[in-house]
Amino acid sequence: MTRYIFITGGVVSSLGKGLASAALGALLQARGYSVRLRKLDPYLNVDPGTMSPIQHGEVYVTDDGAETDLDLGHYERFTGVPASRADNITTGRIYQDIIARERRGDYLGGTVQVIPHVTDAIKEFVLSGNDDVDFVLCEIGGTVGDIEGLPFFEAIRQLGNELDRGQTCYIHLTLLPFIPSAGEMKTKPTQHSVKELRSIGIQPDILMCRCDRPIPKDERRKIALFCNVRETAVIQAMDVDTIYDVPHAYHMEGLDREVLAVFGIKGAAEPDLAKWQTITHNIREPEGDVTIAIVGKYTGLKDAYKSLSEALVHGGIANKVRVNVKWVESEVFDTEDTAFYLEDVDGILVPGGFGERGSEGKIRAAQFARTRNVPYFGICFGMQMAVIEALRNIGGLEGASSTEFGATNEPVVGLMTEWMHQNELVKRAAHGDLGGTMRLGAYEAVLAEGSRVAGIYGSTHISERHRHRYEVNMTYRAQIEAAGLVMSGVSPDGLLPEIIEIPDHPWYIGVQYHPELKSKPFDPHPLFRSFVEAAVEQSRLV
């Protein structure tokens, strides 16, 4: 029997529901259960693909090409269970499907309403495809009381009645603020949040209380009394120094034991958390450290590069070093010298992005890395800028540019109009829709024998996740390679460039895909492992 755990939040957003869900999934896995994690987002966008990274954080891409919420990255990193299109849904997608059904006449002339049609669609999403899973964890985005979230809360309330007794568990994440002037922790925000949740028919089984200090026993008892939960079900969720300590911290607070108790499961084996303890030990007691500069254009919100920063942590774990990230806004290079910001770093990473803003700064960062022999990792847009830089400064094409920035006589990077996907031709128009129209998801690439990347991967055939609308123009391949860049990875049909590298550079690689999306703490991506290793070598030269 599949059991369902619903994780909701209250008081304020960004309390860490995604991490809590991922950590609980890891704890249940450590006890021998199979898990699946899903995210229900109340916003009206069909998916986050057209939303600004500065507003919403990174867009996490799955193998099947879904553009999803960044929390699915946490789910994959903590559990190793591949996410898919079926694991993230939004109000926009639900309404899109319902309106399409109404236009077809599927409702046979009936009035289409939030209840039952929208709530039924949400319940169908939650329940589908779970036959072989022990626990399904569903995180509801936003906070209780948000008007756009009401259909989701109503749907999971209905499921509590429709599923068998003992088949559902409700976890509510709240905030316990400490007021310095009063010198005490305040429980009222939690009480009011639970009251709001109960007013729509959901009684939480477990409360997870985010706090920056231990909860006094009297306050824990007070919360249990006023919120109608057992005292042992008031789980202290304190801040930790690394997110990979969250599973162990929550286990010590009894979260997984309380969840099993809600389901009436007794005598379950204790979780084996040895691998998590090894990870946190390696993070807390590194044998050295390196500094990597991330030269990006969305550095105002670190969540815009969440998978990227975590992949660097994983590369550090693999090399037993701490990776210190130096965030550099690429636009600063429009007016300031690159050396001022990059002189003291051991590696430079230029990530993906969209639009002309900050592109010249990324080009200058690539030039600095190339000419100063600093390890360089260009991802997606970062690869494209590296190619433009080389053709401008070595290949003699001073006008080398991208059509993404406007008309150009040297379209070294251009709009993709067609490509092959699973033996089918995909076509795109220059002025078509933006949402869901990029080259998305897992695509294979063939690596050149004897190339650096082939040695790093230990294979000449790979599959990586993509998210891009522009590509390096293959008609410039001869000029690119004459400028010293080797195209060491291409699509299986040889039409699309995937990887460039400079053979006689300490470490200079650009990739069109997003390797950070597949990196995990227990299985660091080989490119990030190798990049951090090169940064370690660079630090020894300084």
C-alpha cells in the first residue's frame, strides 16, 4: 500500500519545505523504503521556464525535458530518484489541461468549477503512477492562507478522507522567531498558521518548527497543546552548517519515527545514516580549500545557481577540499579590470544565462582564464562566450557574436531551428512561443577519442541534460579549431557541438549542457570532480 505524506508551510515562504521533504525522503530510504517526491506549485505559470531566475531561482530540468521547480533538484540529490515531468505541476498546467478538455466537450455540457474539476485534477496528479512506491511525499508550494493555494489544500484535505485510514500524514512547517528585545521565542506565528490550516479542514499530524536555537520544553509543550498535536510530534528544525546534515539532524529530533507512528508502522529498522555522516565529516574537516569565481548575471539571488553551487560542493567532497565560491556579477567587467576580481581565484566558472546583458563580462572572464592559464569551466552560455572570445582575439573575427544579441555579420552562435530528438525532427521558429520550446532534457553526445573530456568521463558516449535555444554555429568549426579550441564532443549525428576544450591549457572546457543537474553528494559529476581537482593544482602553483 502506498502511503502519502503532505508537506505544507506557514508564516513565511523559504522556510525549507523542499529540503525538509528531501531529507525525510532520504530518511525513509535509509530505513529500506522506496520513495517518490512531488512538488505542487500554486502559481499560474504552466512551468517556471519563462520566469526570471532572480525571482524564482534556477529552473531544474529533468531527463524527459520538463522545466521544473528547483526543489526537484534537492529531491534528486538527496534520494537519487530521478525526477520527471510527472513530479511537478502548477495551477497553470492544471487549468491549461482543464480548459483543453472543456473545449473538446469532455465535460458533456456541465459547468466547470474549482470543486470538483480542479481538485480532481490535483488528486489525479498526486495519485498517478505510484503502484510500486512505499511513500509519496508531496510538497505544497507557498504558505497556508495564500489564495492561489486553496485548491491544493482542498485537494489534499479530500484525499485524507478518500484514502484508507492510516494512509496519509500531514506535516506543517512553521517559523518560531526569537525576539531579542523580549528575550524569548514566540509561538504565536505557529499557532496562527496551524489555526489557518485547521480552518480549511486539515489537522497537522507533525509540526516542524524552524528556529535558530533549541525550543524550551515549556514552549514545546505549549505548541503541542494549542496546535492539537503530540508533544513528540513538535519537531525542532534548527539551522545547520551544511544542508547534508539535515537528514541526521531531523532523525535525531525524531521526525522519521513520528512519521512511521502516524502510519502505525512499528518495529521498523533504524536508518543507516553512515554515508551522510561521512559526507558531513568531509565537508566540515577538509584537507584544504580552493576559491572558484562564478561569473554570472543572476548573482543577486544565489538560488539562481543552486545546482551549480551544490555541484561545486560535491566536487570539493570528492577532492577532500572546501570550495569557497566568489560570486562576481559579470556586468562589473564592463567598467572594471577583470584582474581585480579574478587574480586570486583558483578556477573560473561561467554559467548559463539568457540575453545580452553581462555577456561582454563573461567574454572577458573567459579571456582572463585562457590567457592566465586559470582553470575555466563554461556551461551553456559560458561555452558560447568562450568560443566568441577565442574567435575575436585569436581567430581574427572581431565581429564574432551571437544572434541572440541582434543582427550580426559573424553569427558564431545562432538560434537553433531544428534538431533530432528520439529519431524525430524537432523544429522551432524565430518568433514562436518561449515557454517549453528550447532543446530540453537528456541528449546523447559522442566524445573524441583521446580528448580530455573522454578521459574525465571514462567513456566516449555520454548523456546529459540540456536547456538552450542557441548553439555554436558548426560552419565555424574550422575557424574555431584553428583558434586553438578543439570540438571534442558533438551530437551523434555530428551536427550539433556539445563540448569544446583547449588541449594545452591546464583545464579549459566548455559544455553546451548542464552537468550540474546530475551531480549528487555521493556521486559527484565527473566534470566537477575534475574541475575542482584542477583548481587544487592551481592553488599549489600560487
